[in-house]
Amino acid sequence: MKQFFAFVKKEFFHIWRDKRTMFILLGMPVVQIVIFGFALTNEVKNAKIAVLDNSKDAATTSLIAQFSASRYFEIEKNLTNYNQVEAEFKKGTIKLAIILPPHFDEDLQHLNKAQVQIIADASDPNVANTLTSYAAAVIIDYQNRITNNRKLPYTINTEMRMLYNPQLKGAFNFVPGVMAMVLLLVCTMMTAITIVKEKEMGTMEIMLVSPMRPQIVVLAKAVPYLLLSMVNITTILLLSVFVLEVPINGSIFLLAFESILFTLVSLSLGLLISAGVDSQQSAMFISLIALFLPTVMLSGFMFPIENMPLPLRTVSNIVPAKWYYIIVKSVMIKGLGLKAIWKETLILTGMMIFLLTMAIKKFKIRLA
């Protein structure tokens, strides 16, 4: 055991002397969680819109003020005629146009109804759908305010309730996914490179002639990265709570345990990659490029897995980030316990055992 800790200490000193490695291990996760946490969002805020008010009465003035007060819209221009609408869209200065017809207030008072036309730039259909939904919600809110709860004929009131994320913040969806991506890529890449570097420098054979068994050498190389990953987990959670305002609704100890388990899976995958390649470039390519796309595309945090064809849904089951993403959302966002995530926990445990066994076995065959 004393020799094992000596190997671990040696690896710590090796990492500490390499400032670039320290930056990748501790700096890159911080940069990624902040950038992705703010950049990766399906919310649309401060969208520039144009308003054509053909009525200019008290009702339209109040409705326009409600659009202006919304954090989702910013009135870029007040139009004077309908021909200007298409011209503004062609300029690319607006994403949405609100058209208010003449006699708007009069129609509301005498007919109990009025028309509002919403025109959106559908060159980006997702943004267009989102903005039209926001605009419809503003109009409905205005309608509910002016009716003062009066019962109108054939009026249907719909009550909506958003569980777990009432403000519909995009960070609630992307933070768990970014956590999975950061831990998988950083842990896998750094662990894969470290053993291959020893091979290239010719120092791995020197270590193998020591009384330590090859399996213990492999584990000793992974221990420092496990401890540094625990620092990254703590940093990511602190940034998520205090910077991105994503609460931890479940047990923080359960979340930490699952994060460590996922880190062990990533480290085992890195060890397996390092045992199968002979150059740092190959190790970096496989761990960074070959794992990045499956993590982003098939983990479920960018695109719903349910919408994918059956072959891709099947392949997604071997992506560790998918199961960790489900765990983090269940514990961190929904506040659930181990009873709800036992299946995902067993899957990650099985992956860790399989990958670590394969890494040790392949390493022994190649170098022992």
C-alpha cells in the first residue's frame, strides 16, 4: 500500500508541474459550465418587435405597454402603415410584428372581442414558435386583466402549471447536460493521455519493473484525477447554484455520490482508451472528438431521445452521459431519491466495472 501511495504522489507532482494540465483539469470545467450555462438555452429574451397600432386608443396603448414591460420583448419600432411590416422583416431588425386593427377598444366594449394579428419571422421556426407563444400569453394575460373575472359566454379558462421549473429557465435543462459533458470529456481525455504519455516517454516500462503489479499502476494513475474531479464537481455545483441559479432540490450527498460514480466511469473509459492507443494525438482524438458528438447528440439534453429513430435510441443506451443526465435531473431538479434512480445507478456501476476490467486486462496484455 505504501508503494501504491508513492505512485499516486508521483502522479500528483507530475500534474502540478504541468500548468497546462492544471488549467485543463480545473479551469476548463469552470469556463464550460459558465459559457454553456448561459449560451445553451431555449429561452428567447429581449426579442425586437414592431407594433402597428391602427387604433391608438386606451386599450391598444395598455396592451402595447404590457408587451413593452415583458422581459421577452423589446419594441424596436412603431410602424405607421402595413407596408412597412415586410420591409422591417427584410432588414432583419425585428423578429415579430404586432398588428392592432382600427376600433380595437370599441370592438372590445361592444362586441366583447377584438382581433390581433401576430406576424413572425419563421426562417428560424423554433424561435418563431416560441415568440408567438410568448405573445399569445401576453395577450391572454391582458384579456384576463380587463375582464375582471366577469363570466363571458363561451369563455374557456385554461390554467397552466409548470412543475420543477415554473419560470421555464433554460439552465434547468442544460446544467445537468453540461455537467455530464464536462466530467466525461475532461476525465476521459486526461486519463487517456497520461498513460500514453508514459508510453511515449519510455517511463512506463520502468514503472512496470517495480514490485507493483500492472493493475495497481493503472489504478494509481487514475486516483489523482478522481480527486481533482471531486474538486470540479464541487466547483460546478457551486456555479450552478450561485451563478446560474439552479437549485439542488434533492440530497446533495446522493448527487455527489452519483457524480463520483460517473467520474469513475469516465476514468475507466479513459484508461481503456489509453491501453489501446500508442500516441497522445490518438488518445486525444478518440476521447475528445469521438466522445463529444455522442455525448451531445445522444445523451438527451440537446435533443429528445424519444424523437430519434429506434437504432439511435438503442445506441444511446451505451452512452454513459445519458444515464448521468437522467440522474442529475431527477436528484437536482426534481428532488427525487435513490428509489427513483436505482436503475440508472446500476447501469453506471455495471459500465464502470466492465470498462475498468477491460482496461486492466488490455493493459496487462500489452505491457506486462
